[in-house]
Amino acid sequence: MTEVPDAVTIKSWLDSATQDAERRGLASLRPLLETLARATSALRSADWNFDATGEADHVAPPAGTN
């Protein structure tokens, strides 16, 4: 079994997942894996993701409440 690094980048995950899919004869999964990688990257870099600890300076109230 291969050792998993402490931090897996989106690129390393995509490379590994693509190679695994191709080994299994599932090369048609490549576009789906690439889309998932782009979506994950976009979510990780989103403005609202500034503090993953849950401790924000200001939390906006839910929409429609005053």
C-alpha cells in the first residue's frame, strides 16, 4: 500500500485519481475528475472561506432577518 502524504494538493489528488481510473479502464472519468478538481479549487479559494476555524470577527445574520 502506498503512503499518503500529510497534505494532498488538488493537483496531486487529480493526478492520482486519473491514473487510478485509467488503470481500471475508466478513462472516461477524466472529465468528471477534472471538473471536481476545479470545483474544489474554487471552493477552497472562495472569499467566504477566510477562516476555517469557525472563529470569525463578524458573522452576518441569515438573509431576511433583522
